[in-house]
Amino acid sequence: MREENEEKTSSELHAGLEQVRLRFETWRRRREKRTRIPDSLWAAAVDLSGSYSVGRLSKTLRVNHAALKRRIRQRKPEMPATFVELPFFPANMASQCTVEICRSDGAVLRMRFEGGNGSQPVELGKAFWSSGS
């Protein structure tokens, strides 16, 4: 049953992208040459950035990658980033965890740790966040 729900979600996502692609194609057929893409189409593309990478969106929608990325960054975040305090686990404790960090530009950092030094996730997270600025 879970697979069916995931499949439905996936097809719904693809349907959303296809719908926006068709809106762009309709606009391209009807527009006068050299007119700018309407804000409503840009907004539709930006709305999809939570589900698709900038590369996939720009290729599918045939828009400038850098322009789309800039508009995604300019979008006000829906929810402010919050700090999540994780409990401290001693280094000698056999444990494992997976940490996933998502930036507003759609980039995702996924880390899996098994025991070891607890400072590694912190340093990797700092580097990831600072590279998106």
C-alpha cells in the first residue's frame, strides 16, 4: 500500500511539472517575439523548486538556469529555518544516524554516520549552508 501512495505522489508531481511545461509552451506559441516571461509563469516554476532540481526545471521548462535559480533564491522562505538541538552521544557509543539538510535553493545534503567523531556533521553542515550564500 505504501508503494501505491508513493507512486501516486510521484505521478502527481510529474503531472504538476507537465502542466507548467504546457503553460510555458502555450505562452511561447502565442507571444510576440522577445517578450519577457510573465511573472505568473516564473512563479509556477519557482513553486516546483521544492520538488525538482533547478537543472531539471530549467531543462524541462526551457528557461535560463541562472535566472530560475536567482528567482528561487529571491523567494521568501515559507518557513524560517529553525535550530534543532540533537542529543549528545558519547563518541564510544556504537550508534548510527542519517542527517538530511535542505537549502532553499533545492540543494540537499544527506549524511550517514556510524559512531566516530561527533564534530564531523557540524562542520559539514556549516560548509553546506555557507556554500549556498
